[in-house]
Amino acid sequence: MDFWQRYRAIDARDTRFDGQFYTAVRTTGIYCRPSCPARTPKAGNVTFYETSAAAHDAGYRACKRCLPEAVPGTPAWNLRSDIAGRAMRLINDGVINRDGVEGLAARLGYSSRQLNRILSHELGAGPLSLARASRAQTARTLLVSTAMKAADIAFAAGFSSVRQFNETIGEVFAMTPSALRATARHHRSPAVTAVSSTALTLNLPYREPFDPGVFDFLAVRAVPGIEEGSSSSYARTLRLAHGDARFRVDYDAGTAGRPLVLTIGAVDLRDLPSLLSRVRRLLDLDADPVAIDSALGSDPRLAASVAATPGMRMPGAVDPQELLIRAMIGQQITVAAARTALVHLSAAGSDSLVPADSLDRIFPTAAEIAETGFRLLRGPQRRIDSVRDAAAAMAAGALDFGYGDDLPALETKLLPLSGVGPWTVGYVAMRVIGAPDVFLANDAAVRNGIRSLALGTGGAAVSAETRLSPDFRELSPWRSYATMHLWRAAAAAQTAGRMPSPPSKKAKS
């Protein structure tokens, strides 16, 4: 978008552009979302920035009316497959807090100087400034949603000292932490009470609309003892850098304001930013559903599905290594069979350090699977050997992949593995790095979904297929979301008994 396209967007206060760029006004020293209700500034006083961090670096403060920092991430970051996008995923996962800029650069294969130059060019700010903006966003979330002490929030958000925390909050929001908390008190959930350093409850911001079907997806794949879910909630244990954690997310569409509530039962405060980032990734909360649905709804094969379920999300993953194991086990078998196999495998995992309710286990590590866990699997020996080999490679460090990769890197790392093909890589890319443009054309459930939607439209979609490409390329860069719609259509048709359920290469875990 050029300057005048962006200026017209802010003049129209168009919410569809929120998060895609930020508007800074020289005469006020404030930056806003495109949809800010304030009077449109004169064009000569306006500067546009790609990220909030860049606006911070330029000396601007966040607007108190539109809260441009309230939703971390931007659609551009989610779509990028370049070094800037990979860096942002790692920064949001807390890598700079744990390993510093040098550690981030090493993971990406660049020198710290090269990385600073790339990020400054692509996003308008260097890695430290981007990490600082991420910390400020985490701190604001905790200030307005919990009763945690300010000192605990400072360290939980990743600041090295309370003084640094106070200075950053003052620079970014032009308020002290206590003043920021006081002005936002009326937004706090009634469920929020005093908390300890390891347990808290907070609201999760996201862009409307939100389809809760992501909870159904996770619930039918939940492994008892590690996960539990329903049509409106999901809970699980997981292993983070400094210890085990437990969280639960509840959705209540009838709640005024933000109906998504995250309850963290246990976590080392040093892991809190990483946990928040992974929960957002799991539920795809940084997606731009209006832009996605607008594109998908233009396809006659998907129009009815998009209209019926606006705001569909693409489930992410809280542990890349675990997701690969689950995908390999779930290939070409039913969801129920994959879940049974994973229940057996979970016995190889260690007991949770903080058992509570029915969640008392942690998914086994790669080392535990390679050493003993593989013996608990049933089925073709070739598949068991493939799972064991992949686990051994991850345990030894020979296979290292995660949020910092892009699709070509995942292909390079995963395709040489026995039992891993293009479908597996595509599925891992969808769930681990949030790749938005993956279409699993050879997936049986995708094909079933296409047929089901065609039947539901009385053949209109079938005739449309003669004019539209079978790989849905017209919907790029949102084909991963098209895949989600087709999977749901296939599942609904199977439940209704409209078509058989052959073994599918769809991920079952």
C-alpha cells in the first residue's frame, strides 16, 4: 500500500487494516491503529510504520483510545516466510530473553550485525527494540488482567530490572505501571483475583470474528492425562525452558468484551512470555479473520462454509517436536486410532511436577520415545521404526526445527526422514510455523470435503470446479484456511453419514 491508500484507510477508520500498519502523528507524538476513532490528522503530519516497535523507536507513544499495542503481531508477520518472519516468531517465543541477540542470530544462521540490518530494513526496528515492544505488550496484558505485583510482572515479562520495566512502560505508554493498571481496571474480568507467582488468570485479545471450532479440533485429539478439551475449552500440560506448566483456555460467547480467558495453573514466571506466545499460536489468535474470510468467501466452493463459520482458526502447536511425532503416528489412520496409539505412548512420559485434577502427565520427550517409548506403539514395524529414528535424531540434536524455520527449511530438514513425505511437512508447517498457504491436495479428507461442499450447494460448486483450479491457487495466500474448511466439511459429512470414511492422510493428532 502506498501513502494515500493508507491515508484513505485511516480516514475511513477501516478495522480491516488494524495490525497491518500504524499511524504516527507528529503534532501529538502518538501512534494509532487505522481504525482509531480520533479525528483524522492532516496528511502532512502523518508517518506510517510497519510495526509498533518502529513507532516506539521513533519516539511515539501508544494511543490510549485505540490501544494499538493490545494485539501482538501483525498479519504481515504471520505471512512472511523470510528471515524477518522467522525472527519474529522466535522473539515472541522469548528467545532473546533466554539467549540474547547473539543466540537469536545463531539460530537463524546470521551474524547479529546482519540480523539487526535485516530487521531494521524489513520491520523498521532492530531485534532489541522488537523484543522490548513484545515485553511491553506482555507487561500491559498482566497489568490490566491480573493482580500480580508490579515487580513480578517486570520479571515475568522479561525485563532485567524493575527500573527498566518502569522506564519502558513510561516511554511506550506515557504512564506509570500503576496508572496504566488503574485506567484499565474496568476492563478486568470478574474472575480475576489475587494470584501467586505461578498461577494467574487473564483475558486473551484477538480479532473478531472468532469461530470456537478450534476447540473441537483439539478436543477430539486430546490425550488423557496430558490434555482435555470440549467444544468451548482446552487444557493441557507442557514442558517449557525452565519447567513444566499447565494452562486452560475457556470460551464463553455470552461474556461481554473478550470471551477468551486463559487460566495458568502453574508456570515459572521466566517462561510466561513463551507460554502466552504459544497459547496464542495454538488458537491462531493473531490471524486477521476478516481478510481471510473475504478471500475464501469469493470461492463458490467455500462461500457457504465461510458464511456459516466466520473466523475459522488454524490450530497451532505448543511443542514442535511433539507435533512431528503426533503427525507421524497419525498418518493414514483414523483420529480414534491415532489417539489410542498416543495414549499408549504417553505412558513413557514423566509424571507432572505439579499434578492436579486429571492432568498429571507430560508428553514424553524425544529421548524417552527413542529409548523406551517406541516399544509401546502398535502397528506396522516400519512406522514404529520411523518414529523411533525421528525421536532419536531430535534427542541427539541432529534434527533441530521449530518456530524459527520457514517452509523450505522444514522440507530440507524433515523430508530425508523415513516415514516423512510432503504431506507431513505441509501439516507440520501449518501447525508449527503457522504457514497460511499450504494446500494438502492429496489428502483424502480434503477431497471428501470438496465433494461434501459440492453436494451441499446442489452441484453449484461442482460446476465451479471446471473453472477454478483444483489446488485452490486462487485463494493464495490463505489456502491453509481453505484446508481447515474442507476438513470440517468432511468430518460433518461423515457424522451425518453422507459419505464413507476411508483411511486418510489427514493428521490425526
